[in-house]
Amino acid sequence: MCKGKVGALKLLKVILLFCVMILSISSNVSAASKNRYYYEKQGTAIWEVPVKEKVVAITFDDGPNDLYTPQVLDLLKKYNAKATFFLIGERVTRYPEVALREIEEGHEVANHTFSHARLQYLSDEQIRNQLERTHEAIINATHVEPVLFRPPFGYYSERSINAVHELGYLTVMWSWHQDTFDWSNPGVYKIVSNVLKDTRKGDIVLFHDHGGDRTQTIDALKQILPALQKQGYQFVTVSQLLELKAGVKLPKF
Ligand code: ZN
């Protein structure tokens, strides 16, 4: 009788262990499935926006910068290119006139936190605070309400994407094959060839207009913009790219 009880307990333990294993496997599966494709399907984040039209969205992070951003803007104007600037709120309060010029010249301004914060170390409340302060700074400088957000260092999690989404923002990453690593000053040739070797319709290209000497970024743009234009590409903002996907016809630039 006693032996039977021990046997039954053992069996119960084995069953419990089995249940825990199944649970942990299934939770791993659900965590693994919450990758890029999960969020793209959910509509809370994008990495690129494949479209039929020959367009790309070039984006600049970490500005405004009083020295390099005006040079970028001059180049964009020369090639009739529109771009998206993911701005740091604290820098917008310092250089509101540069952010305003971005809007006046037809570009899109977007949110990149107030102090280039690492979201993984912030509470939901602190994430909201970072975005709201930047939102306010951008509106004060440009009178335009931003709707796009890019997390510093490309960090995202389900928690951060949801916190951002709850504020009405879409998280915008960049095409995996279009990370120029320009922030590390890899050389103009590397930046140029990275973009040109595999340009696809609807790509989102990552550049930086702040964070050290950005001369290589500027010099690379001097080659990338005319080269892609020659191939028939137009340069649109991320919101214009999303409109194209939704079937809205863009005005001719
Ligand atoms: Zn950044």
C-alpha cells in the first residue's frame, strides 16, 4: 500500500515535470515568434515597406546638428530628395531652427527619444516621458505632430513596442541590408557600396546626421543620391512610403 503511494507520487512528479517542460517550450515558441514578422503583421513596427514603385526612404538619426544637418539638407534639396529625420528631443530644444528647416523643405520629422535613452533600462512611465517630451519639443519647433518613432540603438521588446504604440506612434526600424554603419566612419566607399549593392524598392536606409564627424556620411550622400536617381529611384519620407503601400498616389516631386 505504502509502496503504491510512493509510486503514485513519483508518477505525479513526472507528470508535473512534463507539464512544466511543455509550458516552457510553448512559452519559448511564443517568445521566438514575436520577432520582426510578428510586429509587422500586428502593424506596430516596420523594417521596410516593399512597394511596386521605385522609391527608397532615407533616414537620419540623432540630430538636429547645427553643422552637418544643414549640409545634408542642401544635398537633399539638390537632388529633390525627401527624407525622414529621427530627432533627439534635447537637441531639438537646442537647435529648433534646424528642425524647422527640415519641415519647411518637405521632410518628415520623427521621435528618437529625448536623451537617446536605452529603452531596456526604462520603466513604461519613463519611456512615455522620453517620447512625450520629444513630441512636445518637435511640435514647439516645427508645429508638426510626429507619428513615427525609432528606438535608440535599435533596441525593441514587446514592452517597448506596446508602450510606444499606446502613445499613437509607429516604431520604425530600418532594412537589415541598409544599415550603413556610417556612425563608425567605415569609409565613404563602404557606406556608398552598402547602399548601392542591393537597393530594393521600399528600402529604409539608416544614416546619422549627428554623433561625431559626419563628413563621410555627407560625402557618401554626394554619390548615393545621384547614383540612385540615375537608376530611376525617388527619395520619399517614411510616411509617404506607407501611403504608397496603402494605395495613395504621391504628388510628383
Ligand atoms: Zn540614435
